[in-house]
Amino acid sequence: MESARDKLTRQIVEAEDLWKLNVVDPKGYECWGCGIDMAPRSWRKENKLRPNFSKYPNQSHAENCDADAEEKIINQGIGKKQSIKDKLENTPGLSPSGLVLIEKREHVGDSVNPNSKKTSSSVNTNSKNQDLNHDLNKKSRRAANTIRPICRAFVNFPYDRNMSLNVPEVSGYNYMTIFKKIENNAIKKYNEKKIFYSPLQWNKIIHNDELLIIPLTAGIWTDNKPERTYKIHIDWSTWSQAKKTMLLNELEAAQDEAKQAKKENKKDKAWVFFIGEQDEENDDIFYLKDQRLICSIVGHIIYPLRK
């Protein structure tokens, strides 16, 4: 599973968030749908696979568990063959209704003392957090607090991109109009803010203490070599080392997964999704600072013919 609930904070944790932690409590997570214990997997920095959560042996999800239903729908891949709008409308997390950025995030999953005043006082202090957690009990779509679940939905359910979507300051009203693939063979100005996306180059990612530069494949190539391609400049000077490590791990894992997919003759690519500001003079550069506004997803993006 791609997410679980932190037993201490009662908040939903994306599996990739485990990369931020120096210590992960192996017994600190449960299924957000039915409450059974979930084991964090592949979270250590030396692991090549992305982190995930799995149920323990001889354990089963409760009947009608929403989390289990979501996982089965994704694994079956039926959303890549046809519209499953009815299922998406009545399953909480598969197709987020929008993006809500929470200003104060909780510290998830560390082995901390549950009786600590510092820890207990931080739980559910933000009303938006409470709203998001409350939404989990509803049989309806809910907002996401990073773009990752939204981008997963874009990839997983190509026949349902007419589903409504609200992303603050981004133009568009559904999955079809809010996402924008950066064009190949050209460098141009994008006048509207979108959730942009492009495959990630396989080149080594350049970074120092102040700046991370992510090379994209979109742009101009000559003789199969990048001549002038788009780049994302991330000012991470104020980020914790854990957040820096998490994003680097995610990008490098995506590169490895994409290389393996190519060896196996699969169509999967390492896609980078982000909301950024384009440089006013250098159109090939986008800037961003917020880690919640960028993610990498490995998969094959389908574009169904419009009727």
C-alpha cells in the first residue's frame, strides 16, 4: 500500500515520507481503512525499491475496507482500460478532489515517547489537518495535502480526467485542464500555471547545500544529446537534511526504475510532476521551494482519444 495511518499522530503517511525519517517504528502504522497493523517496507536509504506498507502474514483487511478496495482497483489496472467514475466518486483517496496545503506538518513515524508533552501537543493542532482526517470516514473524494496522490490519479485513471479538481492558483477545473505536459523540441513560455510534467533525464542530479537542479527530457535535443532542455531549480537552503535526502532518494529511485523498465522493454518512464514558476528571461528554467509541489512517478501515461 502507498499510505498508512500513523498510530501516534492519527494522520495519513505517504510511504515516500518514510525516507525523511532516521528511525521508523515498525509497529507504528495501521491501515487507514480498517485499522489492522501495517508494516513499513523498503524505507532504508540503501533500498533500491520505493517504500511501501504491507499487511503482516496471516492478516487480512476487514470486509469493505476502503484502503484495501483502493489497492485492488489500482493493482487490477481497470482504470487504465475504461472509466471507473462511479468507483472514484465513492472511494475516498483514489481521485483527490483538490489540493490543500497544510502550513504546519506533523513529525510522522519517529520513535518518540508517546507520553511526551511536545509530541502530544502537536497532534491535530491544525484545523485543516482535522478536516482531512475527518474526510477519511466519508465514502467520498477528499483533498490531498501534496500533489503526489493527485498525480497518481492522473496516471492511473486516464479515462476519468474529466473528474473535478481544484488546485489553488493553478488554472483549470479538472484533471484534463490542470495538468500540462512540457513540449519537446521547443523552449517556450507558459503563460498559465499548471501541474507541469516531463520525463526525468537519467543524468546525475546536480546539487549542493543551497540548490538542487533536476534535468528534464523536454526541450531541444541534437544527435540524441540534450542541447537545451528544461530544468527545475529548487531552493532547498532552508530544508532539513531529511527532506533533502527524501527528494534525492525519490528521484534516484525513479531513474533506477525507469532504466530497469527499459531493459524489460516496458513503456514506463520516470515522470516528474511539479508546480513551479518559470524564469522571466530563461524559459528553460522553473523555480520552486515547496517539497509538497513536486514528485516523481514511474509509469506509462495513456492519452485516450477524445470522443
